[in-house]
Amino acid sequence: MADEEKRIDAETGTETTGHSWDGIEELNTPLPRWWLWTFYACIVFAIGYAIWYPAWPGATSGAVGGTLRQGVAADIAEHAKGQAVWRDRINAAPLEEIVKDDQLLTFANSAGKAAFGVNCSQCHGSGAQGFAGYPNLNDDAWLWGGSLDEIYHTIRHGVRNEDSDDARYSEMPAFGDILAKAEITDVANHVMSLGALEHDAGAAARGAEVYADNCSACHGETGAGDPEQGAPRLNDAIWLFGGDADHITAQIKQPAHGVMPAWGLRLDDDTVKALAVYVHGLGGGD
């Protein structure tokens, strides 16, 4: 705008910018002094920070000759050094001795909880409550056994993975390729009767024979399961993939099989031990 369009506003005594919208004029009000000094101080701080710390990757190393990342790494190393004595004791002690030593148990539970949050909570939940297809670790139903040694083996070698020759492995056949549709419906009702779920009594009676011929070898005559084979109990209210008729039928027809990595290949043995102790304590293990 031309200079002649600027004027002094009568109400405020401030010069206008010459801009006007629908009769509303814009005042050329200067910024508060405190704001300007703060802005200038930020500029000076930014220049000093760029000199003091590395600012341009590969170009400036900074006056302190280090980075915040290096500082964090040093703190972690110092923390690990402080834990070394306890971790050495965990490594040397059998699992049964760890849970009998109050100090070791406290350390193992603390370390196990931290390791669980980083490595296990993504599948089993932050509270170990599990999700569909991922076991709840707070109950007393253990697919592969709930003793300290059994839990340790499961964590260390995993389940149905290709990384460890000692991984837990079992596979339920797809009975949709073996049984007739009516037989699957009948055996599903029998399974629901074992777990005290609402079911068709007639279908359940017919399914008892189908169950005895095809399922009892793994799950037991009464549905008590078999930890040696990783066969879950069917006579409780705990269902890995859902406990309604549709989910049970689907699992019989075309079962889903979970996979767990061999954590012994990713974590130190003292961490695996700590995890075993922590998980064992969550579910009141055997």
C-alpha cells in the first residue's frame, strides 16, 4: 500500500499499516519488548547449542565431543555394571534356588517384569492378560506345563518356530478334511458339554464317540488336556481362540496354530531365567 494510506489511529495513537478490510484497519503495533528479547535469546541459545553439541551429522562433532545418545549409552552401561553381581548370581543359581532366595527373587521379578514389557507384552498384553490366540499368563492353565523348568524351556526355545530344534511342537489336524460336517457339529457340542457351555444334548451324545475316536488321545477322555503334547484342557472356561460354538467348530475344522520365537537366541540366559520366574509368579505356576 502507498504511504499516504497509512495514518495514526485516533483511538490508540498507533500508526496503521495501510491495510483495511470492510472498514477495519490493521494497526502496526510493535511486539512487546519481553517477547523480542526472548526471541533474540533463543537465537543466541540455538547458535551456542549448535557449537556445543553436534548439529550437522557428519560435519560438526560439537565442543563436548559427544552426543546425547552416547550419554544414554554410558548410563545404560553403568546401570548394567551395577546389576552385574545380581545377574551373575541369577546365571549361576538353579531356578528353584532363585525363588527360595528373597533377594534374588525380588531382583528376578523386577528384571523379568522389565523384560516382559519390552519383549512379551506385544502379544500377551501389558498385564499378561493375553488375547485371542495368545495365552493369558495370569491363570493356571499351561499349555506346556507350568513348572519353573517347563516355563523356562518354553521361553528359551519357543513354540513351533524354525529357529530352535528344541522348540515346543504339536499340531492339531484339520478335522474338516477327516470328519463329515455333521460329525464336526456333534463333536463341537460334546466339547462344549465338557466345558459346561450351552450345547445341544443330543448332538453332544452323538459327538462323544467321535471325540473318543479322534480327540481323546491328546485332550484326554474328560478333556483334561496333556501338557506333554501341548494339548489344552477342554473342561474349563479358558479358550485360546474363543469358546462359543462358531469358534470351537472353526478350530476343529481348520485349527489355528500359534508361533512363539526362541527367546534364548535373542536374550541372555539370566534374562530368560528372570522371565521364567516372573511369568511363573503371575499365574501361580505348578
